[in-house]
Amino acid sequence: TQSDAAEGFRRRFARVFPALWAVLLVAGALTLVFETASISGFSLWRSASSSALSSTLHTAFGHYWLWEMAVTVALVLPVTALVRRRPLWGVGPGVWLVAFGIGTAGLCVVAALNSHARTLGHADLGVPSIAVHLASVGVWVGGLGALVVLAGLGWRRIVLEQRSGLLRQLVPRFSRVALVAVAVVIVTGVVNAFVDLAHISDLWRTTYGRVVMAKVAVLLVALILAARHLFMTPRRLDDPRQAVAEMKVFTRTSRFELIVLAVGVALASALVTLVPGKTLAIAANGPVNLQRQAGPYTVQFFVDQTAVPNQVHVTFVNPQGLAAAEVANATASIARGGGPPTPLDMRLLSAGHFVADAGSLPAGAYRIEVAAGGGTPVSTTFTVKLKGKANP
């Protein structure tokens, strides 16, 4: 379409689209620093050091982060191509749009793999559900943002007679897409709740559940507004007596819908930092995580009671908060109650991190003695009470 409004939309799109990609790149890069600070307890400034970041890159989070950044960097090609007036390398915009869709789908999958869904069980269900959930929210919020912000600034420059006709075409098209996206968001949201929550009461007993409920309430408001735009707005735009008033109403309600969705996205972001109810349930009867100071090292002890055969993990952390790579070997023994100690065959898993198979540990009190060889020789003792395997 050749018009002042269309030209204005293209100019705004050419500025906003690359800017959003840059925000995505910077935000993605910073997540590594935030994760490092969360793991180590360092300040953000100290967490940005190469040694601290290198340690995080060796974790599962770090591996998925590298994939995320690789996909984000690759997206610069379709982003650049889609804002150019002339085809990039002679390839049409349709091909670049498909490439952009594949890239964003990849980002959704990587984000899902780096979420609670991968670690809470039912990963084969939870990970795809989270990925589709993120993609659907992106279509809904992104499409509405383009309609309200980018297109909205342009249609005000069109005469009233033509403006109502333009809205009559745009609104139903987007609203149909939005309602499909909403339906997918609702279905995948139910699946995500099944994966994340141990009991229905977690919705009001835990902070995570209460934020989920708030998010649902916000999305219901947005759903009502989207339904109004699909079923009421076109009919009123067709009526010459109501067209002018409806254009003003649509401008207000679409802006409000965008604000409501922004709140929903903020609540979804908050969920990333909270602990799901299923994690709390597992923690109550599952993993035991203790630490002791031994010489210059912090010695961390971990055993998951719900995973049989049980594995005992021992990690040595240096004063800088990093894995003590100089600890080349470790010995440990475990004794139940007042019984004799049983040696554990500790094997090196990663820098400063050792693991041993302990078989099936029944409920009871245990005494674990740990000693480090290499670096500074140290030893310490852990006393724990295990509840045995429990059904989360």
C-alpha cells in the first residue's frame, strides 16, 4: 500500500524492530551475569568477571545460554532483511519471515529447556508446553503492540471515512489470530500448572501459585477485550452512526489490552524467580543440601532421597566462591546410626565436584565423613536425617 500512513508505519517498523532485537541480545547476555550472581552469591560486578562467568558456562544453564545467544545472533539476518526496502541477497521477505519464525521458535525451545519444566519431571510434556506457551504469548503481545503502537500512530492521519474501513479489515484479522493464541495460552497454561504444582492448594498456599492466579486473572481481562474487538468492533464500524465513536473506543480498549498484557508478561517474568509448589514438595521429602566450612573451603553435601539408587554429591568451593579445581581427589564414608562406616567410591565429576553411588538409603540418621586430597588437606563431618524415598 502506498500512502503516508503506510510509509510512516514502514519507517517506525524499521526503527523499532532492530531496536527490539538489540534489547533481546543485551538482556540475554546479562542473564549469564545474573545466574552467576545467584549461584555464587557475588555482587553483579564481581559476577561479571571472566573466571566467575566461565564457571557458570560449565553448568547446564551455561550450555543452554550459549545456544540462546547463538540463535539470537543468527536472528540479526532476518531482522535486517525484513526492514530493508530491497531484498537482502536477492531473497524475498517471505523466506526471511520463515527464517525469523524458525529462529524465534528455537529461542522458545531453549528458554523452555532452561526452565523449571526440565527439572521437575514430565519434561517431555512440560518443555514443549512452555515453548508453545511462550510463542503464543509472543504472537499475541507482539501483534497487538504492532497494531496499537506502530499502526495506531499512522491511522490517525487517515480521513475518517477511510479509517473505519481500514480498521474494519485489520481488527478482525488480528483478533482471530489473537483468540487462537489465547486458546493455546490457556491450554498450555493448564499443562504448565500441572507440571509446576504439587497440589491444587499450591495456587493459594505458595507465592508461586498466587502469582499464577494473578496472571490468569490478568489474561482473562485481556481475553474479554480481545473477544470484544472480534465480535463487537467490526459490527459497530459497519454502522455509520457508531463508526466514529467505535474508533475512539477501540483506540482506548486496545491500549488498555496492551497494558494488561504487559502486566501479564511481568507476572510471568516473576515466576522465573519463584519456586514452584512441586519443587517445595520435593524439597520437603527429597534433596538434602548442607554445607560446612573446612579450612579454606566450603564443603557442600547433597543427596536426593527421591532418586533411587541414591547418589551422594560433595563439592569443594574455594574462598572466591568457585569450584576448587585444585582438590584432585576426595574420600568419604557413610554410617547409619551407630553402625560401622561404609566407604563411598567418590569419583570426580567436574572441578571440585565428586559423586558416589550409595545404593538405596533407608530412612534414618546418618553420619558422613568427608576428606579432601590435593590442594589444602581438610576433613569435615555431616550428620543428616533421611526420610527415605517419598512420592512427590
